[in-house]
Amino acid sequence: MTLSERIGEFVAGLDTGRLPPEVVEKARTCLLNGYGIGLGCHDTPYAPVARAAALALDGERSDGATLLGHGGKVAISGATLANAALFHGRGQEDTCGAAHLGAIMIPTLTAMIESRGYPMDRLIPALVAGYETGGLLEQAFSGKTTPRGLRSSPLYGSIAAAAAAARMMALSPERAAAAIGNAASFTGGILQTFADGTDEWRYQVGWAARNGLVAAELAAHGSVTAPHALEGPSGFARAFAGVECDVEALAARLGRDWSIHRVTFKPYPVCAFNQTPVTAALELRARIAGRPVRSARVRMNPYETGYAGMDSKGPFSTIGGTLMSIPFCIALTLLRGDPTMQAMTNYDDAAVNALVGRIDLIPDEGVARLCCIIETELEDGSTETIDKHVTTDDFNFDRAGVSVLVRRIGREQGVPAEAYDHIERFAETLPNADIGLVLSAFALCPPTRAS
């Protein structure tokens, strides 16, 4: 069997009753985080752009899916485009390796359930199908695709969305495999947006969601798809990663090495690679206790320092630039504390900008991924160094931890606590939950420019 066929068989066979309880619980946690972060993004400017595009492309549909935070209804594909941009608005969505799969799949599956009335007991298996498929490929190939300038979220997220949609539609193993093959053919997405500090990345997740949905719909209606789309000589692995695809090794991980357990959550609205530097800088800030910093050197793994935008020293004019920049995030944190959205969008803070110019980023193979070493020289001539060792476990919060995180963001953004009560009840009561709880949660967002 080909890898697409093996994945299709796995996806079609997923069922909540046969999933390990810890996998089901992690899926509930991912849903709570996805919806909770989405609520905190209600006043970000990207969803209105995507909503306008969706309305222009698809028009309003009374039988469609809700534009969350807006209330209008459009076709499922339009809702996925707009709602994914909403969930991605803070850059604080979940992370599976280098891919933000939750911001792609959760809006897609929500729109499918609302518009088509699919059984709610398919939600968790569909979500797991996407995390397992996208996560499997991301872990195998992102070390090769990222240095080539390919962004993991749309590259692997399109295939994850196809797997999730296929399971939601209850496609057969053969048709689920066709959906995977279609998505492998349609996928892509580049990183230059981060180097230039522009907004394309905000919409890549929505486009990946549409790609996956189209891939599954075509498969459901009989498309003929390359069986070797992933491992063939001109297939996904060779074309994007430039490597051979070990079908047996990857297929053997399905249902055993659960990728959903690698999904982590972001305490701060900065790039996933900046979570550790910010955490380390907060500890340094407490240790320095107000003493001025003259300069700093930051050592991180080359995989992270080589990511587009990470070494930028500005000047900055968009949060897309600041949240990616390691020097900016460290300078801001050392001087101002927690990097809130308000602080991240203050591009004219002279003290922060001056310190940014005195922070040097050093690629160091000896520093493991997710870790960092910050060496500071203070104005009084003394030095302070922090060697921050973390793993994904440090950001792998349980559902209670995610609840604290999203409610904190809600308080910052003026979202009523009742909205979080709704999404917590939704996650807790699955598969007997009502999608109306999610819709009512987003209806509680205060009126903003995103409305």
C-alpha cells in the first residue's frame, strides 16, 4: 500500500471510542485553546480583510456557516478562510512542531458541522485525523522544507485539513486516501512574508483550510488521484523536501506515536520560536532588577535563527515583524515585561528600538531546538547569563492550564467571561455538545473594527 492509502485507512478508522483517553483529552484541550485564542483575536485587523474577500468570492448564504465575531453567513469555504484568519490574529495559536494546525482545522470542522449538520461525535476523530496526518509529515520533513523557504503551516496544514475533512465526511479509506493525494498536489506556502513583515501568513492558514476542504470534496465526488502523491519520484517528499519517503517507517507511527501529544500552546503572542527567549528574558529581567542593559548575545539553534524574520532588527512597522524578531522580543521583554499585543504594536519605543540594535543573534548547533542562551552585559560592567533548557513538555499545558491562559487573554481583550464558560462547556460535554455554544461564545465579543 502507498503512504496515502495507509493514511486513508487510518483516518477512516478513527473513532472516539477506540482512541486512547489521553488522545481524546488532548483533542478537547486543543479545541478549548483554539476557540479561546480565537475569542482573544476578536479585535485584530486580519479577519475583516478575509471576511470581505470571502463575501466577495462566495456571497452571503443563509444556509452557510457563521463568520465568527461578525455574525454573517457564507459558504463553508468562505467561513474557513475568514475564521482561520481570526484564529491566527494574535499569532498565539497551537503549534505542532513548526505547523499551526489547530488554526486551520478547528474553523474548518466548526463550519462543516454548523452548515451541514454532521454528527458531533465525528469532531474529535476528525481533529485527531488532521493532527496525526499533518504532524506525521511535519516531523518527518520540516527540517528540510523550512530551510528551503517553505512554511510548515500551509504546507502540512493543507494535508491535515484534507484528512480532517475526510473523516468529518466519513469518507471510505479509498476516498480519504484520494483526499490526501489531492491536498499533497495542491499544497504550498512560502516564508518571505516574515522576512518582509507583511500579512500573507495571516491568510495562509485559511487558504490551507480551503485547499484541504476542496481536496476532500473532490475525493468525495470521485476524483482520480495519484496513489504515490507522497512518496513518488515527483511526489511531495521529493518535490518539497528533496528526500526519499520511507513509507513503512512513517506508516508504522500511525496510531502509536501520536502527533497530537506534540501539540503545544503559546503563553505569549509571539512566534513559537520566541516563546523560550521571552520566558528567559522575563527571568533575566527579574534578576537584573532594573539595571540598564548595554548589549546582549543570544545563542539558538540554527533551525530557529535561520527562520525568516527571526534575526530582524527593524525598523518595524507591523506586528508581523515584531513577533518574529528575536532581538525585538527580548529587548521589549527586558525593558517592559510581558510582551502584550499593545506593547508588540508600539513601534516607536525609542529605548526598545535602541536595545534591539545591540542584541546579536548567534546560530549555535550546540543549543537544542526550543532552547536559548542569553548573555547580557550591563552598563555597570557586570554580566548576567541565562541558559534556558526547555522541551515541548514545558508548553504542553493541560486543559486547566489552557483555561487559565485563554481567560487571561480574554480579560486583556475585554471578552466576557461567559464566552469562555460556553467553550469550556462545549469541550467538556463532547460528543454531546451543541455547536451553538461556540457560536454564542463568539457572539459575545464586544463590537470592534472586526465586526
